[in-house]
Amino acid sequence: MHPFRIAKTGARRLPVLGLALFMTLGLFTPQSQAAPVDTTAAAAANAGAAASAPRAIPVPKSPHAINANPRFRLSSQDAAEESAPAPAPAAKAGKWSASAAADACGDLSGVINATGGALVQQLKALPQISCTYPLFNLTGENARKAFREAQMVTVADALRADSATYAGDNRASTGQLVMFLRAGYYVQENNADAVGGYGTALKSAARGALDAFFASPRSKDVTDANGEILNEVVTLIDSTREAGRYAGVVKWMLGRYDATWPGQMNLAMQHVEWVVSNGFKASDDDRGWRAALKADPALLDTWAGFVTRNGAQLNRLDVVSNVGRYLGYALDVPELKDRVRPLLKDLINRYPNVGPTAPLTMNLGWYTRQYDRNNCAAYAICDLGRRVLPLVLPLQHTCNPGLGIRAQDMSPDQLATTCTSLVNQDAYFHRIIGDKGAIPGDVNTNLEVVVFDDYTQYALYAWAIYDIDVDNGGMYEEGDPAVPGNQARFIAHEAHWLRPDFQIWNLNHEYTHYLDGRHNMYGDFEAGMTTPTIWWVEGIAENISYGYRGERNADAITEAGKRTYRLSDLFDTVYGQEEDPEVNSNRVYRWGWLAVRYMLQKHPADVRTVLGAYRTGDWTGARTFLKQTVGTRYDADFATWLTTDCATNDCGPLPEATAAAAPLCTLGDPRQFDGNCRRDGLTASAGNYSYHFVYLPAGVKRLTITSGGGTGNADLYYGGGSWATTGSYQAKSAHAGNAETLTIDNPPSGWVYFSLAAAQDFSGVSLSTQSE
């Protein structure tokens, strides 16, 4: 899977009383700063994506990982924070509701329709700050009337005038003026066509208002009454994109803050994080944080001192961790590197890398990787991953010789359940694909599944232990399957939002990538990205994952009704192709599911042709077959299938392959198999057997036995060196119908025996063997 994230760094902030809860948890994760993917040409985009890492397939983050807990705030860039205002912000006296607000605040039409001095009077007449919250939801003509530039200038001028006599509290309704401005910036950002542009008049007026407020002596009162206003004014700095201009305000807050600050002042300190974070993203002029730091490098020392002076507060949920971690951004300013390196080295090594201080130390460590990647020695953290590995992932469990789990915290039952799920999925995969065994030369015989306790733990530690990006929901790393000893690894986390139920996020989808890479896709991930193969890579992973778990892919079935893409277009799918991340996700995963399901149902021979080319690394041949031989031939039928089969039958069942792909056996004894071949037309009555055997030379690493086709119900049994029966066997595959697969690792040399047991009368069944 390819990483995607919603980048809304320019979006305005929401009312802080509504978002204060996002700040309290403080469990932060590093954010990827990857450049956008160039999608001007499909093949070029694939090549570019593949060049970043060998066979590293990131997993999309689940929206539930954030949204299921409204208190969980990953960083100042998360979409949960940047979206429309919360419908029920929490006010100081209790929970705010629309009906209660209507009773307490009255109709806001006076604010929306007033101009000049009357607008200021209407705002000041509002009985409390929270009465402004509905303004954040304005759209269309109401948004234009309320927040056009002239209105904003009027209120900014009023705030400047008020600030001259600011008394350190909201007795003059100063907070209502501040919130109107914040709402205006937010609404204009999201409805610019309706509101109109903002220019130099507002820029000048806003600067005047902020300058006057911070010039007021009472703006520095360390009280809840002042903090109620100050936290919104600090946020207004971010709204106006004036971080650099007010660096002195931030320096004062960093230098003065201590554990005695009351709650509202703590909240104001929290909002310094927004100013710092987005200030680093501003252009390098007088509005940006970078220029401010270059002009006053002593800010860095104040910042580091803010952390060490308040180190006793570091408890994972605190303001010191939240603001302190952004000191690492200064490494991205070349002129500051020498100044900031010793500060970061001290902080990273002063406090433990696990436990309550980890959000600070591990985030700062991540910034050194991001902005000073090849200089870990300067921070004494070249061995950081090795040091935290046994502390963070202490559990090691072996499912079988080819599959192991390394985990942060899993019960014995959870370990056993996970092993069973993966081992059984192996057989299901082969029943669907009907493959010819592992690709010759592929030595990825061992997979390690790494399971962090939740998304936060994954994001804090996986980058250091495994040197991966973590702005995703997990990562599958195939490595180079031609290198002996190569370790294939799926790095994952629990779906903590589903607790108390236990589930590893995207486990079965990612295990399919391992199986697909080993049995269908030649070489490593870079090789497979030479031409667009994502329609298959992600489409088959989705089909196997949903099919194996017996779950309905409701999202894909809904997409089918929209008929967004032609089948021939889906053969061109690449990661990052669509500008909107949600649209891209739909195309890659949901439409990939649809394309592969259609092809497996309607044109399995074509799928075998494509996979035959993929297995040998003939990417151009597969691409030519899809785009020229198949071309647009199936587009009309695909469109019909979307509106018939998908509408009435959930897109139809996922068909299982038969043994018919292998050549017929040639030996006279119908029981004997001569290597990789098949027997057709096998029959037995209920309670009886169709017995078979094959001679295996020394050195065979894997034997795959597959049955399918025909009628009735035949189950597959393997007996090793003895005849296989329902009462004496070493392995079995017993499902409804005749599609069964057994994979025997390291079978003995010599004669081995297997049989089809008739759970019901069966006839016309095909049976094949594949050894490697």
C-alpha cells in the first residue's frame, strides 16, 4: 500500500473550547514530510514510488484510529482538527449544545447583517464567548455578509482599540471580537469563493490588533481570566500566519511557563504548538518562524530551557512534551543546525526513550532522522533502535518454521489466534490463485509479523527500530527475495479502536502481499513497479482479505454503483494518481477489488496469462497483453457487471481456482503423479477415497497439493510416508465443495501419499501436485 495523508496545513483553527480535548492527550507521532508524487505519467509515477524503498508497502491509516476517540490528537496537521467545527464544543460550565446556545445567545442574524460600529456592538452584546461558535459554520451568502474583508477590518480595528484598556479578562467582551476574527479566517479558508479574498487592508488591521493586545501589560497576567482570552489570541496568530512577527510573545511564554500556571494559561501555552508548527511551514520572510529563529537564535536556548526547567511535568499528557517536541523542526533551518544539535542531543538522552517521556524524546529523535539523517552520531543515537527494541517489543513467538510474531503485548490466545489465521489463509490464497508454487529463486521462506500495541506506539518506535516512515497504518517490507537470509516483515499495530475485540490492523491484506510477492510477482517491489501493476497487487490483497474473513466489502460495492472507471482505465492505476487522497484510496483499493474480482470471475484465463508474465518478470509483456490484447474489449461488460452482479449479488462470489492449470500426468497408474501435473475426472462415493502418491527427490522444500472442480464434496488429506485417511493423516484441508489446498513444507524424500476423502459423493474432480 502507498502512503497518503490529508495535508491541510493552511486550514484555519477551530474554536479552542471545542478542541481543548484534542490537546489533553498529547500522544504525538512524527509526520512524514515526503514531497508530492509526480503523477504526470502513470509509468513514471510508479517508477518514482518504487525508488523510495525496496518492497516497502505502507498501509493507510484507519480513520477510526483517530476519530473513534475524539480526545486523540496526533498532531496539528490531522484532518480531525482541520475539519468543520465540532457540533458541541465543551464550555467551561458544562457541555454546550445548539439549543442551549439559542436560549442563552439569541439569534446571530444581527451579527451577520450588521456593519461598522453596529457589528461591534452586536458582538459585544453576546453574553458569552461560546455564542460565537455557530459563526464557524456559516456558508454562502451569510458567510460573505459576515466575513468579507471590510467586516474583518472593522472588528480587527475594534480589537486594537479595546486592547488599549484591556483589563486582563473578558469584562469588555474582548473575547467575542477575537473569536469573530478567528471564525472569519476559518470560514474564508474553506469558503473563499463565497467570502472573497483577504488582502493588505486586513493584514494591516490584524497586525495592529495583535500588536496592541500584546502591548497591553495585562495580556501577561498569569490568570485563568486572562488565559481565556490569551489562548484565543495566540491561536489568532496562527490564523493570520504571523508567527515570525510574534516570536517575542512565544519567547516570553516559553521563558515564563512553569507548573503553577492555571488551566486557561496552560491552554494558551498549548496553542503555541500551532504557532510553532505552522510557522515553520511559512515562507522564509518576516511572517515565518524560520526567519524569527535566525534573527534571534537565543530562542532555541529558551525553548530547550523550557523543557529542562519543567522536566518534572513530562508525563505524556503535558504541555512541555507537546511544545518541546517541535524544537526538532529547527534542524530544517541550515543556519541553525550547529546551534540546535547539542540541545537535541541533551534532551533526547536526558530523559528515557520509553514511558511517559517517550513522546518528547522519540519525536525529537525522529526529527534528527528527518532533517539530519546521516548524522546520528552527533546525537549519540545510532543504536537507538537496538536499545528500545527489547523494551518495546519483548514478546517473540513462533507459529511455524516460516512464520513468527514479535509483539509489544499479546496474550497467548491472541498469539495462537493470529498464527491460525495466517496459516489457514495460506491455503485459501492458493485455492483462489491456483498458482504453480513459489517463484523459482524466491527464498522469502520466513515472515516476521511485528505488532505494536496501538497506532501511537507504532508511530513512536517503528521508525527507529526498522528505519521506516510511520505516517501510515503499518508497513510490509519484502526486501530482496533473491538474497539468502532476507527477512520479510510486516510491521503492524493493533486496531485499538476495536477493543475489547482483538484485531491487528490490515493483517490479512498485508499477508496477501507476502504470498503474492512470493508466488506471483517476480523479484522485489521495485521490479514489480516497472509498469502499473497496482490494479492486481492491491486488488488481490483486498479480495483475499475480505473473502478469507467472510466479510462483505460494502464500500467497494457502493462504489460499483457509481461506475466511475472503465476496466481499461483501472489497468493504469498507480499510487498517488488522484489528487484527492480519498479519491485515490477509492481507486487503488475499492476499484482494485472490483477489477480483480471481475477478471477472476469472467476471464480467469486472462488472469493466468498476466500472472504467468508477472511470475517471470515480463512486466512489459503483461502490460502489452492488458492494454492491447484485452484493451477496451471488456469495458462494456464490466459496466454491466457493476450495475447487475454488484447491485443484486454483492458483485458475485470470489471463484476458487481448480487444478486444471497444471499439465496432465502421463504415467499409466491413475493413482501416481509424475512431478508437477494433474489428474482429472476423479470420483468416489461417500465414505470412500481416491488414493494417490508421488515420488519426491531429496531437496524438495515445499509440496503443494490442490483440488477443485467437479461436483460433490471431496476433502484433501496428506499422510506423508503412509496412506492418508480421515483417521490417519499429517495434514488435511476440509471445506465445503472440492476446492482444497495443502502446502507441506520440507516434505520427506521418497514416496509420499495423499487422498481425496468423499465427505459426499464426488465426481469430475481435478487434483494437482506442485513441488519446489
